[in-house]
Amino acid sequence: MDTAGVVREVHDVGRVAAARADCGPGSRPETGLQGDVPAADRDSGRSRDGYQCNISRVGGFAGKGGGIVSASYDDCAYMGTTFPGSVVGDSTGVQVLDVSDPANPVPTVTLTEPAMMAGTWESLKVHPGRKLLVGSGVPALVGAGLLSVYDITDCAHPRLLNPGPGTSLQMPLPITAHEAGFSPDGRTYWSTGTEGVVSAVDLTDPSQPRVVWQSWIGISAHGFGISPDGNRMYVSNNFGGVTVLDTSAVQRRDPNPRVPQVSQLSWTDGWATQHSIPVTYDGHPYLFTVNEGGSGGVKLIDIEDDTKPGVVNSVKLEINLPENIDSQIGSGMGGSAFSYESHYCAADRPTNPTALACGWISSGIRVFDVSDPFDVREIAYYNPPAMTDRNLERVNSPHALASVLGVPLLSAPAAFQAAAGGQFDLGQAITSRAGMVVGGDLSTDWCLSPPEWRGNELWVTCSDNGFMALHLDESVYTPPANQRSTIGS
């Protein structure tokens, strides 16, 4: 891959938080800094009641926990898996929910192909136009070769389309995976590995996925966003920043395509950059780019000249500001391996968006008015009830799994063999380590998955609380006509 292009670094750490939401009737507001779950609330049990402002819970399904990234299509939701909890208990694999009644989601089937059992991490994505659900097997940070493609015309009963390539360790695809997603037209499923390998999987014939381009791009790759025409890929890297790639040759399906680097932008207040959302305001292109690590929050990046992208604003909570670092550490020390980081966001529409909903680790679901992207204010939030001491009930939650010292992250083949032979009891392993908590006591939740817009409803999945349908008060948000989820790509 060509690595030419402008490299820029930004040292402005963003020292202003979005204006606080004005909470209306029926709210249960936060008791401290914006986004904080204070140690006193964790110790007293107050965090078990949760916090809400201009949002109410309609219904939900916790199951064994919500995995890392989940997806939805039509009236259905698909709960991502975390290995090895994905192979434990009665409902193994990806749980499919019928959410035609959001107040009472009903489980239908589970997807038990190897990729679904191995843990889908951040790869489980839907393309609504082509009615496809795809996920890669990622047992621990990175996976190799496993991929399942489903027809979700009947959303409650997905049908496997690729019984050959990618569905077993005997017929792997030559990819690594940590995160993945679709091109806007749904013909390409892009897979990224933390070691920096990016792969383009052709799904023109979804029964025969094949790699049409692959390269090590020279940095640790994470999530991404793709321009509406499919010609630019904005790849996040785990050191804090975005690399712009010219993917037009892959989009055209040129023989032996080249994917040159257009530019690279980095910053110093956030790392493990998660993904980007391409949007336009009055025809001017920007990215909302999310940082999973550190206190980088959400960056607004001007990409009108994509050879010289630039950060033009940041969206943070009060708990993320440098002057509040003592409070952040004080309240977050016992809560999790993460503290108060943003993870995945979704704009209500790609053109002149008015709202941005984000999953914010330990701070819940945060909703911002972004009609003026240079003057962002928070309008609502929902931080779900803490599942304190309920680790054994949430074996598919990465939060619960990370909280247990010594549970082995086995390779996928070993885990399948152990599960089949009855030699691996995750519940027993957790019980034997009770009291030896390194990742957290579940005194908050990890809301990792992207919220999905459904008019005034947000469909969200948090690690411990599982799937939830939330209602955003009409007093703070009016959806555009015929609004649909923006998480197709």
C-alpha cells in the first residue's frame, strides 16, 4: 500500500464540556459531575437505580448480557457475543430478538455458527438495503478466518448464506478481524485487525465471500467510517487518530486494486480511536470521530480537503475534562478496566444531523444536540441500573468477564472442544475467583454498542443490561420524517 500523504498532529486537548441537559419531569438526574457515577453512589447502592434525563425505558431483554457490539434490522435485534461466555449456558451464540413490541422483546433463535460462538467483538453489522447480517469470529482481541453471512429478510429467523468459505476452521477466509462493517452499497464487508491488517471481503455473491484486497496499513487499525460513494475509508488507529485511505479502486473492483494513503491525523488526548461517522452540514463534509481510550471524547473533523483533515471541535462530558481527573480516578477505580470513555455513536441522519447519540462507557447513553456542530449541548441521557454483584448472571457481558481474575481466554478450537466435552465450566471458574475482582464490581455498566435511531426511540445494548428500547422525550427531540437507523455501514 502506498503510504504517501500529509501527516498532522493536534495537541489541543479540548477543555470544554458540552452544556448540561435541562432535565424535565420524571427524570432521575446524576448526582455529581456530568457523566460521573460517584464512589458514594456506587458504595451506597444508588447506582443500582440508574440515572435518566429526558429518556425513559420502554422495555428490554438482558439475557446473559449484551456483548460488545450488537445490531438490529426491521423489528429485530441481534445481541453480540463475548467469548468464552458465548459458549456457556442454554442460549449459546448470537441471540435474536423479536422487538415488534418494544416493551416486550421476545427471543426467537440463536445463531450458533462458529463465528457467532467465537465472539463477534465489534464485527456484528447489518446492511439494511441488502438485508444482510455479517459477523466475524473474534475470541480474544483478534480473530482469523471465521465469518458468517445471513439473509435477514425474515429478521427473526436469519438464514445462513455461506455454508462454505469462512464457516469453519477447515475453510477459513484469509482475514484477521477485530472490527468490521459494510461499504454503503453493501457489496464490501471491510474487516480490520488490531495488528493493522485491513481486508476487503467481496459480498456481491453473499454465498461466496472472497477477499479482493488486503494490506498491512502500517498502524494498529480499529474501526472506521466510509464516504457515501465508497471511495474514502477513514480508519481509526489505536494510538489516537485517523488515516484516510483512497478505496476507489476496490469500490470499482479494479483488478489488483491499489489503496493509497491520502493523509493521517493524530491527537494527544485520546487513544484507541473507535470509528468515524461521515456527515455533511450544508454540503460541507465532516466526521464525528470517537475515542475509546483516554479523555478524547468525540472529535469533529473537517474533511473538505481530505489531504489536510483537521479537528475543529470536541464533544466531552465534565468527567472527561483535565481538571476533573482526580474525580474520574476516584469514582472509577473499582468500576472497570475502562473509566468514562466514549465508544460508539450514531447521528440521526447523515445530512444536516440534529442529534448524536453515543454509548459512553460507565456514563450510559448520551444524546447531544448537534444541529450546530460548533455549539454542542447535551439534551438527554440514560445510565442504566448497575448490575452490582450479578456477574454470574451475565456471562456474555465483557464487563462481567473482565471483572473475574483468572478466567482463561481459550483459543476458539479449545473452547469448542471443552464445551462439547463438558470440561469447561465458566460458572465454576467465576465462582472459584469470587472476590478477586480486577475489572470491576459492575457498579456501573459498559454501554459499548452503537445506539440505533428509531424515530423517538433509541435501540441500545449495554454489556450488563443487555438490549433496551428507550424513548426520547418529544420535548427535547423531534425526529425527521421517515427516520431510519444510520448504522447500516
